[in-house]
Amino acid sequence: MTEHVSALDLFTIGIGPSSSHTVGPMRAAAQFNDELRAKGITSDSIRVTLYGSLGATGIGHGTKNAILAGLQGQQPETCDPEYVRSLTENPNVEFVFEPRTRLPKHSNGMKFEAGGFDKTYYSVGGGFVETDEPKPAVKQDLPYPYQTADELLEICERENLTIAQVGMANERAQRPDRDVDAELRRIWQAMKSCIEAGLQTEGVLPGFLKVDRRAAGIHRQLETREGDQSMESLQAYAIAVNEENAAGNRVVTAPTNGAAGIIPAVAYYALKHRNISDETLAIEYLITAATIGGLYKRNASISGAEAGCQGEVGSACSMAAGALAQILGGTPRQVENAAEIAMEHNLGLTCDPVGGFVQLPCIERNAIAAGTAVAAVRLALNGTGVHKISLDTVIETMRQTGADMSTKYKETSMGGLAVNVVEC
Ligand code: SF4
């Protein structure tokens, strides 16, 4: 059965700095809190064991604060980021870090124990949480079911629909009880607010790396320059989001927090420099990005702990490229081509955040990937859509490369830049 990955699950409003290490753990802790209450268990102490990648980089990614907030019943969508940041310790909650133990199901495992009851959760990327229990089979009556990009293209050609139209028809069929358009507008508004906040805020990011915020300064400089500054502005937009994310502020998973700058930056570039309307960006752009993101989530991974940074930044770059090609009038085959080009040149990208913070190389990496997405669209729109390497092939290649990649390069900060940059 084809599993539909909803745009409203891929793009969720939460807090930084990490969807897998902050948003997912907060949701898991809130779920555990609900389970304790449902079972009538009261306990003075809770023990939380963080395994694998969560154990390795949980501190720098704000996992402890997120779990402490979740255990109070807070949710990423509604919590106050400043309050979450203030939660550093709770004498009743004991944290155990097991970075070298990878649970069989996923490298982002966490076990909660209280009052003789325990439960293990997995933060599988993008803020999604799973347990050891099989996922309940949800009957999805989709008007256009497909598993692969090739099948999606066949539907577009058979029905004479765009990729956005197919994605929206499936989305509306799956969520008849929700006003999908209104929620997408709300998500786009949150993305814009995040960029605009980042473009206004100066200072130093949290953590011992003492990384300076740059987006506001770059943006100010660009406003004084003559000529086309659209590419430089695009970079500033992406940096703005990722600085907000690194600061633990309000941000939209797109499809993760570490890669949250690319899709909003490319959209804001289209708004400010290509005369694309807010409505087109909220609906057509976001639904196309989500339709492509669903292919990655279903057939490979969007988790840095599972696939390295190609799964996060690579997927986001591909989603943004496909979505921009769509709103600039690309055919379904050109949209697929743009998405394919964007991922092809992110294959093999490792995850090695310095000090375990989602800052170096993550912030700049989003700026570069936003540029790659726009470059991929230019190439694709100058072609006919006919090309040798399909999107399905790069998605499968990304999956295989992620599976072969050493654990050192999968959100553990045990290799690459994370061990070669001298901390000062
Ligand atoms: S290097 Fe990439 S995957 Fe790793 S934390 Fe940074 S953005 Fe996420």
C-alpha cells in the first residue's frame, strides 16, 4: 500500500535547533508523559537514556531541554522557545548518554523509565517519532497513489496534471477534516517570519563555539549595493533561518531543522526577486516540495542520523529545486529533472557538526544548497525534461550511500569537520 507523506507532517512549526534531536525528543517525552497519566503511574523520578546519535550530539542539539519541556506536556508547535532554553536541569530527571550503543531499529533511540514502566521511542528524522510497536495501518483512499517518481510522472501525463495538482489532490483526500490550504498558508507565514526575524537579529549564537550571526549584516550591506543581488540575498535568507534555528527559536521543519533554511530561502527569493505571489508559494510551491519530500521519506531517508547530510540538506535542496521549477512553469518532467539534479550533486554529503551544534557547517551549507537548488532549476528549465539519471535513481543511490556511510558521519560528530576543527 502506498503511504502518503503529508505536507502538514513534513512541514511542522516547531523550535530549533534540530528536528531529530529537539522536536522529536520533545514529542516523545510528551507522549511518555501522556502514557504515564493514562496508566495512572506517578513517580518522583524519571530516567532517560539517549542512544546512538542522540547520545553523541544530544547536548549540543538541545535534547535535554526539549525532553524536560516534553515531560511537562509541552509541544514543539506551541511551546515558548525561551522557556525551553531556560530548562537546563531537573533533579527528578536523570539523563544517561550511550553514544556507542545503537538500538536495532534506528540510531536515534531514547528509553524512558518511571514507576516500573518503560518505553522506547525513536526520533526518525523531521520530528517524526516511532516506537517498537508496529505503526497502525491507516487506510488512505488516495485518488492518485504512487510509490516512485516514475509512477508520479505517469499519473501527471495520463491525467494531464502538474505534480502540484497530484500532490494537492492526495493531500486533500487524506485530510478532509482539515483546511489544507489554510494550514499551508500558516506554514508559509511562519517560514517568512523566521527569515525576517533572522535578517533583523545580530549577536552570537548559543554554545562554546561563539559563532557570530551574519544574516543581518549581509542583508544590510546588500541593501546599499547597486545591481542584481538576488543570489547573495538568497544566501542571506537561508543563513537567517538557520541562525534562528541554531538559536533555538521558532522554525519550520523543511523537512528537518538542520536543513530548514533551503526551502524557505528559495521561496523568499521567488517572492522578492521573481515576482511570485505569497499564495502561489504557500500552496503550489509547498505542496510540490512536499510531494518530492514524500518520495525521499518513503524510499530513502530524511534523517541525518540514518543517511548523513545528503538525507537532510540534499533532500531539502531537491525539494526546493522541484518546487521552484514548478512555480516557474516547468513541466512535470522538468520539475523531476530539477529535483534530480539538485540531489545528484549532494550525494555523499556527510553530517559532521562541529561540537554537536547545528551551526558549523550547517548554517552555510543551507546557503550553498539554496544556490544549488536555483542552479538546478536553471539547468532543468533550459532542457526538455529528457535526461539520463532519474530522480528515482538518485533517491535509491542516496539510500545506498547512506547505508554504506560510516556512523562517524551520521550526526555523531565523531568524524570530519567535527574532529578537525580546533575548538577555541
Ligand atoms: S551537517 Fe547536515 S545533517 Fe548534520 S546536523 Fe548539520 S545540517 Fe543536519
